[in-house]
Amino acid sequence: MNFDKIGPIALGSRLRALSNTVTEDAQQIYHLYDVELKPKWFPIFYFLSTQKTGESITSIANEIGQSHPSVIKIVREMSKAGLVAEKKDKTDGRKNNILLTKKGMDITSKIQTQYTDVESALNDILAQTKHNIWLALQEFEYLLSEKSLFTRVAEQRKIRESSQIEIVDYLPEHHSAFKQLNEDWITNYFKIEEADRKALDNPQEYILEKGGKILVALQNDTILGVCALLKMQDEKYDYELAKMAVSPKARGKGIGLLLGNSIIEKAKSLGASKLYLESNTILKPAISLYGKLGFKKVVGHSTPYERCNIQMELHLK
């Protein structure tokens, strides 16, 4: 397989191929030095050879970065070959420690010349390379420990999908989706209240004609989310951010954040200086989203909703 033609997306396959190549050579090297080891045993063997007393399976797994079941399987193979043995821990009789047998310790002495020659050969290879693979692997492993490849791919997916989403002003043909998305969201956690019914049944009269706005998130003409600005008859606040709902099929695509930022920009364009919203603390993802948008908790404002137990505001100026 031409990995250069495929590119970095074949990283895992290329590393496996390189690992297979090195492992095959390693097996021949053990034979060359008459050392009775298998390449996959080496991490456990080397770790135990540096310990004066035995170590538990958990300690070995943590040290060499392999799974607990994998270490158990290899230890059993090494035990069958006579290289390791189990011994009760002196301070904790419930725990068994793994230690090298006399045969294993003999290999520790015998393998030293192999270590010297292998290290020299590898240093010679590294000296001939423009990019030191050992240092590069350290960097790569560090970056993956900070944020996994899975997380990074999921983030890129969200960015790509978000770039395909269009935020548009509400039109009459969006009414059924606006109503359905909100009804589904509300009834999933609470009950439809009178204030909901007025806004959802007739958004033109109760939101738009009163100076409010509604934004719709579209992807290929499919409505994925909605959000409204309700004009408030209040000296303290200009608009209320309300009726935000995202299709369950689209959650995880960052549509809530995209709608939230868009509705805030819409409020700014209307000259708003302060926004208000109401929610419930059981909706942890929503509360987290509002925090990302810059909303802060406030108290004391009257509300028509039974379900409201948290109120938040955002200063725009």
C-alpha cells in the first residue's frame, strides 16, 4: 500500500505496518543473541527487571500503558515460559505481585550486550533521518494525551457541518417547524403553558408584530433549529431570548451556539443593550450554552412560566 498517496488519514495503518516490520526484526534479533523473549513481552520484562520487588498487574499496566486484560494475558504467557512468577504481597495478602524468576533474571544479565547493540543501531538510523521519529512520537503522544484523536475529529465534524448551516429570518412557511420543534422540546421535559401556546400558535402576532424576531437554522432546506427574540415591555431589558429549540437529529452539531450567537447579533443590530432569558436548571446543556454566550444569573424578575427556576441576562453595551 502506498501510504504517501493516501496521506495522514492512514496514520494508524502505517504505524501498524511499521510496528510489524520492527517486530519481525526484533524476533530475529532475540534469536541472534540467543535470548528467549518475544517482542510483545519486552515492556513487562524490562519494567520488572528494573524493580527489586514484584509489582502488581495494575502497577505494570499503568507503567507500560497497556490494558489490564492485555497485561494479564502476557504475564500468563511469560509464566508458562518460566520467566515470571506470582507472589503474595507482604503488606497486603489479597494482592499478588509479579516478579522475575531466576530464569528471567538470567536473561536480564544476558541481554545487556543486545541492548547496547540495538541502541547503537537505532541511534545510527536516527542520525540519518531529517526528522527524529522518537522525538516526533513523544510530541504526538503528548498532543493526544491533551486531546484524543476522536475528540479532534468530532470537533472538525462539527466545524464542517456548522459551515453548511444557514441562519435565515423567519418566514410564514417556517411556522409548522417552529411550533413542532418547540412543542417537542418542551413536552420532553415539562408541559405546554399558556404563554407557550400563544407564541407558538401565532408567532406573527405575538412575536413579530410586537417587534420581535425569529431566526431559523437551515441545512439543505431542512430546518434544524429555531430561536426567537421577544420584545419586552420592560425598562430593564430590551429583548428576551426565547423559544430556542434544536432538532434531536441535529444535536451535537453546534447549532444551539450558532443560533445563540446569531440572535445576539440580531439584537445588537436592533440597538439592544441588554437581553434576558428564562430556563430551568435541569437543562444543564442549555445552561452551559447560555454561559458560553455570556449570560449571567440574575434574580427577582417576574415570569409567566411555572417551569422557570433560573433567570439570566446579557449586557450588550
